[in-house]
Amino acid sequence: MTIEQLDIRDHMAQFAPFDNLPDEWLDRLAAEVEIQYFPAGAQLLTLGNDITELFYVRSGAVEIKRRSGQLFDRLSEGAIFGYSDLLRHRPSRYQADALEDTLIYFLPAAIIEALNDDDEGFAEFLVSGGQRLKASAEHHSHESNMLTTRVRRLIVRRPLMVAQNTPLQRAAQLMREQSTSSLLVIESTEEVDATTFVGDDQHQWHLVGMLTDRDCCTRVVADGIDPQTPVSEVMSKNLVRIQADESVYEAMLTMLRNNIQHLPVLYRRRPMGVLQLSDIVRHETHSSLYLVSNIFHQTSVEGLGRLSAEVRKAFVRLVDDGANSGMIGRALATIGRSVIRRLLELAEESYGPPPVPYAFMVLGSMARDEPTITADQDHALVIDDAFVPEEHDVYFEKLAVFVREGMAACGYARCKGDIMASNSRWRQPFSVWREYFTSWIDEPSPERLLHSSIFFDLTCVFGEDRLVEPLQELIADLAPKRPLFLAAMARNALGRTPPLGFFRTFVVEKDGEHRNSINIKRRGTAPLADLIRVHALACGSKAQNSFLRLDDIANTTLLAEGVNDRLRYSFELLSMVRIRHQALDLQQEREPDNNVEPDSIPSRDRHHLKDAFEIISHAQKFMAFRYPMPSRSGKDNGSRRRS
């Protein structure tokens, strides 16, 4: 493979749908690419042209217009076009022009068709509309574990390599200088400079052996071997090795089966790095399961607080491993709830057992299993009706304050709206909570609708489940019977609209700290969670998670065929854009937030992002139609047709 082909391959590997292809397919594509330069204003594709190749934008920008001349889309680096007509073997229905000087890769139809036959995920990507969005969402939905994580993800540094005639003393010095416990021996008689390693399958990079610090001790020092002896005389030969595309699970089995601590990782014949068992252990100990276990071993708030850095590492690791939003949300919710449970255990150890039974419930995203790394506190206390404020509230106030301050020490910001159990309004006996919920549903007002949007996502994390489950049942029973409440909730959910302007452009903040950005939570995931909640309330769903609510909604006739799936894929895509943005913030040592700059989003996602925002816009319009305000007589206007 030439240097130019390597460059093509590495560039395409950054963008969907190529970024999840096996190395063998990337190599084949890179070898088949034809390249052409187009100056600004040049026409790349005309209406009615026969399409025999897939277009890939290497650099520059392309404008796509419909037959009518109306702008359809603008594409930038990493985008592909022409695939819809290519797959259907029909003349082009679009015109494409270079907006600026543009470099295009052309991929022949034959190899694209062969790839479609071989890779279902790639084929699903090359479709339009909601299906394209589905492909993008599902691209990020594979399991994140040792069975699916590829070995190359664990390689963080290039291998130290030396020629086979390198003296042992020089090899040991290099290992000390680069703080590594192993080096690879290459079939070469020349000095090896690993910094010039470009990855060609050339003779001088052929791996012939490995030397470890243990070899230096047991074979060199113990046997009194001359330090000027070539490494080839001492190195381990007939190495066990693994390809970079194999799973971490396979790597671990290989190391255990062969009783080795160092495993060379190759891409074909090219050394990429050396994997150690400790790398796998470190990879696994950043998992949420390990963290949860560690949480319950902590004996103080300070100890819990020290784990906050590990939570962030686990979050980034999940994102890097390709976990979907559901997996990440469940992991973070499990961690957050575990912190609360341990804090309550520590509080009861300090203050003694509770005077009457209680349940500590979390609200909002934590209850829905949908928090991100920026989640704050939303919680409340439901106390048994034997509660006597004058006698018991001192205890429960101390308990609530302990949790509030403990969570703050663990990185969970206090709720700005004071929706926390430390607020006496949200620390009440069961009968009061029942009155709260009933009045919010029967007599909705702006304040009560706001409370419903927060408190109707709830789950018990500690204490007596029997004090929380009847509240969930009350909501599921009353809400479908109250058209005024549903209509008011629907109107309330329309307050946050997606950021789309004319020609499907993004509407961004114009000034302030976050200018030229979109708050992806306020304008994307939150309004979508709101409208899903309204439909879930209408069908009496007891589910808390948005995806599970969509499952319940799918069993009704509330939405037209296909709409449920489009909402699902939109929620996944928007959630992952938000999550990846926060992970990038952490990796670049910035405090994570929800403010995404469209220009920073890879081109493979920008188009899908527009699709998702359009789906929200259509869904909001339908929701206003589906839940009309009841007539003055108090009767519903009747059922409406689906859209």
C-alpha cells in the first residue's frame, strides 16, 4: 500500500459509513479511489447524468440542488452523495456544484455494490430520510464490552522497535528512556527510528522477536551475558501475536492460554503496539460495574468524592468504546443512584435508624436512566403517613441535607430550582404527595405543569418501594382520563423548539458566552423527552425511560406507522451528539456542557442532525393537533386522525 493510499484510507476511516468497516475493506476502497479536483463554481454532477461512482468529499464544500433548482443540502469534508441514484441504477435527480475549491474521491459502483452485499450496516446507511437516520443511530448502538471492543482501541503508544543487531545495553537504555517494559525486534541491520514509522509493509519493519524487562533480568543479568551482545541472541522468538481488528476478549484469552504478559498487536504485518494484561485490567476497571462496587466500599463522603474523577473516566471510556445512549445513561444512572444509596447508609450510621419508614426518590433524567455527565440533583422524600413533623422532621431534614451536600461533593450540582429533599416542600408524607399529584393533574396551572414535567419521571432508589409505586400507578391511572391536563402538558412541551431555520440551516446563539452554538439539551433531547412523556401519559404507560415509553406508545394508535421509529432514532442521535460533545470536553480538559457548535460536528452527523430536528418539529406540530384543548362544555373534541 502506497503512502497516498494510506492517507486516503485513514481519512475515510474517520467518517460514516466507512468508520466502522473492517481494515480489509478500507484497504480495498483506498486502492480503488480515483481523485479529481474541482475549482469553486465547477459542476460535479448534472441532472440526468448516469451515475457510476459514489462521490466522497475529501476537502472543500458541495451544494446539492433539486430538479426545481431549490437547495437541498450543503456538504463538507467526509460527506458522500450520489448513492441513492447509484443504488437504483438511475440517472441523477440532483445537481451538484463546488461551493469552493473541492477535492473529490470517486468510488466505483462495482466495489460499492460488493460492499453492500458484504456489510449490512454499510448498505443500511446508503438510504435516505428516516432510514438514514436509523443507520446513523444504530451505528452507535453496538454493545460496549470485551467481545466487541477492538484491540486497537487499547493501543495508546507506538511500539519501541530496535534492529536485531542492537546491543542489549542500548536496548535496555531505550526501554528506560521511554518508560516501557518491552520492545520489538525488527528484521533490519539499520538503526530503527520509531518516529518515522509510517506503516508500510516493508522488509525493515518485519517483526522477528521481542525483548522484555523480565528477559533482561532472567536471561541477561542472571546468566552474565555480555551487554554488547545483539538482542537477537536473547529475544523471544516465534511470538504469539494478534491482529488489531480482534476483540479485547480474544486478546485476553490468547494471553491466558499462552501464559504471556506481552502481546504484540499487528495490522497485517505492521507492528502497532504491545498489549499487556494490565492494559486489559485497566480498561475493565474503568467500567461502571467496577465503580459501583467501589462506591459501596467507601466509608466517608470524602472517599465517595474522590471517585468523581473515575466516573468521568468511565463515561469517556464508554463513549470511546461505542456504547449507545441507553447503555451510557443506564451506567451513569446506576452510578448516581449508588452514590445516593451509600450516602443514605452513611447518614443512617451517623443519625441512627429513621423514626418512621421513608422512600428516597430521584426525579428527571436520573429516574429515566438518561443522565449525562452534567446531571445535577433532582430528588425528594416520601415519608410514611405516621410522620409527625414536630417529632420527626429534624431527622429527615438532616438526612436530606447530608445527601445534598454529599452529592455536591461527588460532582452533582445542587438543583437551581431547589427540587431537592432538603426543601421541606419536597419532604412530605405519602398522603401529601398523593394530594400533590392529584391536584397537578386535575387542576393544571403553569407551576403545576412544570412540577408534573419533573416529578412524573420518578423512581425509588432507597427505602420503601411501597411509598413510591402507588404514586406511579396514580399518574398512569389519572392522566389518560384528563384531556385538559394532556392538552396543557402538550402546550407546555411546545415551549422549546428545534433550532431549524430556512433551508434547513441551524439557528444558533447570536451572542454571549455560547454564541454560534446550539444547546443540544434545551433544543433537542429535552423537547423530545417532553413530547414522548405526553404520549406516554396519554396511554397510561408506567415506564420512566423514554425508549421504554416509546415501546408502550407503539402498542397504541396514538402515532402513525413509522413515526415511533423516527422519534426513537432521533432521540438516539441527539443524545449521542450531546454525549460525544461532553466526552470531547473532558478529553480536552474543559468543563462539559450542552452547547454544541454545528461547525464542530463531523459532516457525517450534521445532515442527520437536521433530519432529527425536523422530526421533532413535525412531532410537535402533530402533538398540538392530537391533544386539543377541551371545549367549554368540558367535553373532549373527539379523537383525531393520526399523522
